[in-house]
Amino acid sequence: MRKEIALLLLPLLIGCTPAQDPGVQELSLLFRGQEQVVQKASVPLTDIIKDVNLGDPNGYVYTLKGDRSATITYDEFSRGRIVGNGLEFDGIICECADIKNLSGIEIYPAITVRNGQREWIATGDLATFIREYVTKTPEAYTYRVNASDPVALTDLSVDQRALVTMVRPEGAVEVMFNGEERSSLFTNTSLEEKIRKVVAKPEDYLYSQNGTWVELKDLADGDVVLARKVIYVDGEPKEVSVRDDTALAGLVGVENPSDFGYVLTSSGGFSPPPLSWEDFKEGVWHAKGQVADYPKLSAKYAVRDLESITLINGSASLVPDEIMIDDIVGRLTPIEYDGQRAVLLSSFIGIDHPETHEYKLIADDGYSPEPYSWDDMQQGYWLLDRKETLFPNKDIGKNRIRDLERIVIQ
């Protein structure tokens, strides 16, 4: 009898269980510093923000965060909708259309930053955006908000739609690498002295002011774009084009190149881990952007303003002694962990057979717990905003390393 009652009740119990809609998305919505979590199924993006008191939605830009991020205008945003784990946009080609697994929407005032003929749409903290994307010397400018009088960077405050125009001092000169967005502004020195503040060896570059590339001695006073004309291979200068890309393998003229390892070094002294010939031969020097790039490898192997290539004996270890965090962290793509921007500690490591090594993490004050295994590194995070490590599966206090400086490979 009890068995018969149970069988009769089973369909009722099943019917009472809430069905989980696989299309439902849980999203983080950030506006004016306030964050809320919303759940929406496959709906237009405008439905997600309909309860946010925006006033005029055209006065904002919208950063969509998923497996990558993109910032778009309201016109673009209003044409988008969530479909499954992706996005679709009606009637336009949008750079964010291929974002998958949308996890957050951040809404910022539509602030346009203008420097000469170039413009940017700012997101996040305005001063930080200008420093990271517009200029390496933001304090050298003053800033006019709409038609107001110019103010210093420290006094710049904008919380609504605006045009921020960068004003340079009289006689100032901008210097920038070919294809790079960020410039440097200098005053009160000769042109050559201004250039030497950007590069240590001006003779290794060509210079453009009006689309024509010339030597340093032929420059007139004014804004300058520079591009490297030589890369040193074992101390010998090799010419590279300032207009077209150059295959790095073509710069190396040795017999049996697979017998060597290849160390790339930037003009500032940065070196990623050494490369085997199989990896090195895929490298390209990009004239526009001034960067050596390896499309099949991690971004940590990209070297901006590559100055030299050093060949090392193939029998020598291709494992670096240590990895400096600040040299690499800016080249890694952040992920999100527990609502925080982070990178996996394992992403700093680019060596063969990483499981055969241990890793000693050292803070800038010298603090260092016991070495970590490769399994530990794959489960540990560097929290970008808090600037500390997190190992969720270990004693958090003992393994919290603030201001991590370097990783020593043992």
C-alpha cells in the first residue's frame, strides 16, 4: 500500500520542482559604483537595465564583460540581445558580437577624451584611463571639460557626459612609437633630449613627422613618431623595415639554428623566457605597434621595442631563473574570480614541463612561504586590484603574499 501511495505522489513531487532554465544568465550590473546581480534569460540587453535610473541612456557607454570585454555606445547596446551563451546585434557589425558567457555590464558616463585629432571613449576612473590608454605623461597636460577653463589632472572630475580636451603647454612636443596610442609630452628641452627621454639609443630609430621617415639629424622641431630600424642579433645590427612586418627567423643566419635557444630583450631590459627554434621561427616584428609577437604563444612572449636577440647554447637550460611580475602582468588577459579581476599564477610560467619544477613566490619586502608545486600554481591567483595572491585550497593567511615581486623557478 505504501509503495502504491509513493508511486502516486511521485508525479506531483516532480511537478513541484522548479525547472532550471538553461538560458537564464546571472549578471553583475555596475552603475555609479553600485553593483547588483540580476538574472535574465535570452532577452534584449535593454531589458536588463530597464530599472536603472539613467535618464538619457545615450549619455553613457556600456562595457560588456564575458570571455573578453568591449565598450559600446547606447545605439549599439540597444540593438543587442542575449541568445544562449552569446550575443546578437540587429543591423550592425559590433566588435562585441562574439563575446561569450556574458557575466557583467558596467555603465559609465560617455566621456570623450580628445588629444589633437585622436579621440577615446573613457571607462572607469578618468585619470587612470588617460594614464593607461592616452599618454604616459598625463601630468604634463591640462584638461578642459566642455568649455570650462583648463585644470590640472589632480583637479579633473567628471561624472556626466562630457568632452575632455587635453591642452598642451606652448612649445611642447609629443613623442610616440609607430602604431602606439599612448604618447609622451615634453617641454623645455631640445628635440633630441626629448627623444632620449623615450629611447636610450636614438640612432637605432627612424623618425616621421609628416609621413616621411628620416634620420634624427634631419628632424625639424615638432611632434615625432619613431620606429626601430635595427635589431641586434648577438651584437650585430640587423635592419628591419619601419613600414612592413619582418620575420624574426630571417634575422638569424646561423647553421643548425635548432641547436640554439633565443633570448629576446626589449630596450627597457624586459626578457620573456628563452625560446626554442621551433617557437622562435614563428615570431614576427610588427612595424606598426613596434612589437615582436608570437601568435601561437602566450601574450607574455610579446616584446615591445625589441632591441636584441641573443643566441644561447642549445644544451643550456631554457628555464629562466626568475620571473618579474611587473614585466609580464600587463601582457596577460585578466579573468574574474569571485568577483575580482585576477590572473592565474600559472599564466606567468611559460616553460616546458612546468610540473617538474617548484615555484618560490617572493614579495617585495622579502616575504616568501614554502615553494609551491605546479598544481598549486594552477589553482592560485594574483588579484590585480588587491595586489595579493590567493590560494583557495590552501591556508589563506599563510599563503597571502602582498605586493608579489617575482617568481623563482627551482
